[in-house]
Amino acid sequence: MKIAIHGRIFTESARPFIQTMFDDLSARHIDVQLSGVYRGILDEIGISHKASLVYDSSENLFDADFIFSLGGDGTLLDTVTHVGARQIPIVGINVGRLGFLATISPPELPSLIATIEAGQYRLDHRSLVCVESDEQLFGTLNFGLNDFTISKTDTSSMITVHAYMNGEFLNSYWADGLIISTPTGSTGYSLSCGGPVLVPKNQNFIVTPVSPHNLNVRPLVVEDSAVLSFDVKSRSGSFLVSLDARSQVVNEGTHITVRKADFVARLVKMNEDSFFNTLRNKLSWGLDMRN
């Protein structure tokens, strides 16, 4: 078995579990490749890992059976860009904060390898959003698991986003921005702006305005086979686009197209893991003092 590992700084309480995981990987003679960033963190903190293979770009990532993401949800989103179209199964281990996507807890690490080898997991196939434009936004990493967002820059007034679906005019959004969310991203930024929660297997996008000036505009759910396109007007002459955790300033006049990516992210979930349990436990979904 070959396992790649990417991660970030972790809490001291997670240290013994992470060390046990690396000890188990070594004892089972599993080939391990670390991201360059995580190799530096482990060496600095003093975790013994015995891994000599390192990758510094997605092109150098070896043909792994799994890639472990040790951090929070942001680390997992970063790991998705490492994997890309290769669709290597991603094991999300939460040594960060919320852990909505990365649902495996540190106490599960000592038995994680044995659980995977026993096949006691399932693969969730999550759709990705893909962004195209004449400016080649985000280079070769023009895909994201959560959402794509158009928003005003820090100093500008609200922007106008002219939106089209499959070439047909949809609406002009006078707002601080517009979010195009996948079902996975429905529990993120879109949710905080009033968007609905979608079950991850839904085949839809959510179009959610951010602080719209035309108050009768509401979030819209569309099929993810649709091609969405946007032209943006801004008094400052520029606007901001974000794809998961990555962002850049774009000049007015840039035409943007959003569609579903041709590949998916495959997330490893333990058999007992449930999306609805995660909603209740992480977002206090349906919490009521009466029950």
C-alpha cells in the first residue's frame, strides 16, 4: 500500500495519536510520501516518521492508494488540489477546529490503517465546481470542492453581476457578491448567506447572493449540468473571485464561466459516519432545549 500525507500544525493533544499512526505505518512497511510542507512541520515538532519520499507539487505526488489530510476542513480543501483529476481517495483527519469535512478524530488514528485494510469504509463521490475565463483564473487549479465566489473588493461599493444559465439571461444581482456552491459547499459560505443545505449526493449547484440590494432575490438551486456565466460591473473597475480558499482580483470586463468539473473528489468515510450526524454534531442542526 502507498499513502501520501499532507497536513498542518496540530494541537499538542493530537501528538500521541499522530505518532502512533506513523509508528503503525512504519511497522506495516507501508510506503509513505509527505508533502514538503508537512515534512517540515513534523521535523520541526519532532514527530518520528521515517518517510524519505516528499512531494512539492501535485506532479510529484506518487501513485498513492490513499492520501491523508491531517488538519481541518481547509487542509482537506488544499489536499483536493493536490489530487485533482487523479481522484486518489482522501482520508480527512480532523486535528483542526470544526472538522465538518474531515470527520475522523485523532483517537481513531491508532486503528485507522487496520480499518482501511479491512475495507470498513465507503467512498463518497463529491462533485467539483470548475471555473473558466479568458484570464485563465487560478491556472491549472481551476476547480474547487466547496464554492466559487464573486465579490466586491474591500474598498468598493456593491457590484452588479449579470448572470446567465446555458446562455439564457438569469438575473442581474446588485449585491456584495454571488456564491456558486456545490452540495458539499452548501454547509459553508452559502449557508451563512441564507442558502439551503443539500445532501452531498445531490446533483445541483446553489446560486446564493451575498447581501443583495434587490431584496426579493433569493438563493436558487439549479442542476449541475448547467453552464453558468457571469459579467461583472464594478465602480472600482475590479472585483474579487474566490475558489475555496484561493482568491485573486480580476479586472472588470472579464467573462467567467462556471460548470461542473469532469472529475470528482473521493472522500473516505468510515461506515458509521453519517452526514446527518455531522449536521447535528457540528452545526447543532435541530438543537432545541426541549429535546
